[in-house]
Amino acid sequence: MPEFKDVTEEITKTARDAAYVVVGLGVLGLQRAQVRRQELQKRLTDRKLVPAHLGDVRGEVTKRVKDVDEAVEQVIGRIEASLAPIEDRLPVPARDLAKQAHSQAREVRQQLRKLLHQAA
């Protein structure tokens, strides 16, 4: 029985690590988008460009933010798909923990999306 417990703990740890990776990717994507936006704003201010160009820039930033969001969602989908067969074989407590991790990751992604859309 201790072997099963070790396997369950390892699977739980792997699922938790995967959730952390997903959240980390989302945070890095958000930070990257914000840095690019700030750099762009600085360049626009330095060059004293016409305000009409700002609409184009905002559109480009919004597009890039959506690209990052889509890339993160694809990574998340792959991770969840690869973990699904393992989670189905887990004991109920570990399965519940995995569901909680998915739920928390979803909430974090939604918060990140909200921040991304506000920043754009």
C-alpha cells in the first residue's frame, strides 16, 4: 500500500507543478505584454507621433495580448489532456485535489485575462 501512496503523491505533485507552470506562463505573458505596451508608449511619446497612430498601436497591442492568451490556452489544454487519464485513475481524495487545482487555475486564468484586457 505504501507504493500506491507514493505514486499518488507523485501524481498529485506533478499535477500541482503543472498548474504552477500554467499560472507562471500566464503571469509571464501578462508581464511581457505590459512591458511591450510601456515600451511602445515611451517610443510614441519620444517621437511625438500623431494621436491617430495610437489607435493602430492599441490594436496591435490588443492583437498581441490575444495571441499570448491563445498560446497559454493551448498549453493549458495540452497539459490538462495529458493529465486527464492519470486523474481518472486516482483515488477520490487525490482526484478531488486535482479538480481543485483545475478550478483554481481556471480562476487565475480568468483574472489574468481580465487584467490583460484592461491593460490593452
